[in-house]
Amino acid sequence: MFFLYQVCLSILILLSPIIIIIRIFRNKEDKKRFIEKFSVFSKKRVKGKLIWFHGASVGEILSVIPVIKKYEEDISVKQILITSSTLSSSKVLLKFKFKKTIHQFYPLDHFFFTHRFLKYWRPDIAIFIDSEIWPQMFKTLDNYKIPLVLLNARITKKTFIKWMKIKKFSELIFNKISIAYPQNLETKKFLEKLKVKKINLIGNLKFSETDNEIQDTIDHQLKSQLNNKKIWVASSTHANEEIFCAKAHIELKKKFKNLITIIIPRHVHRSKKIIPEIKNLNLKVITHSSNNRNLKDVDIYLVDTFGETKKFHKIGNSVFIGGSIVRRGGQNPLEAARYGAKILHGKNINNFKDVYKLLKSLRISKVVNSSKKLASSINFNPNKSNGNKIKKIGRIILKKTIKELDYLIKNEFKKT
């Protein structure tokens, strides 16, 4: 099975020049740094102990920022390597002023690139975040006898069913994990069936905060314009959900003439398609990248730049979370909830059902199945107590996580 996997990847690598050119054209790839994905490195490995964190994209990387900050201050750690796969995650990391933490793009999961990667970086421990399962890298880590931690692990039922269709191969992969820290009970049960050797349920690390590490606020000019408006936020929206929210705006504007709806697409490169769709509803739309801060008669403020979500979550007292009206399994609502927002969403939330279940029990979230229902559910009044509930849970989970990692890392450092 590994052989077949490598053959498929080899074919993909042959096609990669075409794929990369297309991705660069679509602003999905760094035109200078894409070679890092072929294990051609732009940073140097310093002498001493190195911790490697890997997360797919922005959400996964931000969830471990409080952990990374802790090891930035640890004198026994000489370097911290963060890898990710997306352009947006690399841009977000530029906002953090780390001294010994560097970023590289994650290599293609082919034995040539994984061996080259590990031979160069020689991490003392590898910490993979969320649902990042890479068969060849896991095998190579095992060959190099580098301990592998799956932190804040998440496996959906749909993904689990797929893994079980290739059960022997799956067990061979998951058996390479030294210890897994699942974010929910469902994932814990799935990991047990996939033969992970050691599992410890701590909780979802995304409940913790990153506020102390980064100052994310909207610019003064925009803030002064928004102060005179009724605002709500639609975040991580997918195709067709922008129209869903724009129609809710039309309903709300019957009552609130000074209304602005802030829409943050999950994939900002879609903005050029979204603008004409909104204009077809006779709504005035401006983009964040235009730097036009004159919001007179503006209906929709479209956020079309990377890494802006947090600053708008901070000012929205009601936030609709996308991927939930369309069948995408929902998006993570925790960042918005930490700032005290009322969370509104559709019924398709399978990827985060444990989080939404908790938010519902705390009376923070509500299901909306139509634009009219969304409009009638929006609340413009702040509720800090909601955010405090989430932050308290986050502090407990973060403390337990760091305690666990400290024990693992110190033990590994003693061995070498």
C-alpha cells in the first residue's frame, strides 16, 4: 500500500510544475518560497534542541501560538520550526515577533522529500496538529526514531470511515504516533480503533486565547466609521452563503437603516466572484483591500485580505459562521465566541459538533435555516459573559496541554 501511495505521489510530483503555476496565478502559492515544498530550505538549522510543530493552515497554527510562546522563553529550546501548507498561514505568522521560531512550507509527502527534510532539520520531537495525517512522513519519523505527537487531534466520522476501508494500512500509519491528545471523545474512540498506542483526552486547544501574543485591531479610520453603524459579521463563508447573508442584510435594513454587514469569505480569492453577486441584489459593496473607509450608504463590507478575521470577530456582537448552510461540515466558531459574540449557524456542523453542542448548552449559539431567521436572530448588544465562559475553559485546557508537553519534551531532551 505504501508503494502504491508513493507511485501516486510520484505522478503528482511530475504534474506539480503545472499545478504550482496555476496556484501562483491564483495567489495560493508563494512564488519565491514554493520550493520549500520540495525540501529546498530558506532558513538555517541552528545548533541545539529543536521542536517541530506542523499544522495545515491558519486555524491550526493559531491554536498552538500560546504553546509556542511558552517554549520561546525556554532556554533549553534553541529553535522552533513551524511548518504549514497554506500561503495564508505563512502570512499570519509574520505578525508574531518570535525570536527563535521560524516558518517553512511543509514538504510533499514523498520519501525523497521527507528524508531530506528530516535529515536537514533533525527535530527532537515532532508535534502535528489537528487532523494532519501524512503516511510517508510518519514512516520516516519512525525510521529516524523521532517521537511523534498528534496534538488537538480531530477525526470526523466521515474521515474515520475512509481510514477503515484501508484498515491494515491505516493501523500501520497511526501506530507510528507516540501519543495523541484528541480534542473530543469521538476522536478518542476513533484513534483507539485505529490502534494509536497512547491516548490522553485533554480537550480542544482552540478554546485557548492568542490575544496576548498579537495585537489585531481595525484601523482608526475604519473604527470611527463603524462606531456610528449597526454591524454584524458573517465569517468563513462558502459559495452561496454570501447571498444567504446579503438577503439577511436586506431584511435587517428594513428596521436598521445604518446597518453594515461585514462578510469574511473562507477563501478570500473568491472575492471577485462575490462582488457582482452582491451588486445584483442592489446592494453597495466595498472591499477591505480598497482602503476606502467612507462607509456612507455602504451595505456590505467585504474582507478580501488574509489574516483579518480576528479583528472583525472582536467587533461583531453577532457572528454567523459559514460552511454550515452549505454542506461543508461547518467552521470553528470558538474565536468569535471567545470575544462574546452570539454564534449563528446552519445545521451542517458535523466537523465541530462537540464545540457547537457546548456552545448551545451555554446558550451562546443558535441554528438558523433561512435568511429571515438569521436576520431576526442577530443581536447588536455586547455580552462579555459569553466570552468569559469560553476563555475560562481555554485556560484550563492550555495549562493541561503545556504540562503534558513539558513532560514529553524534557524526557526527550534527556535522551540526547
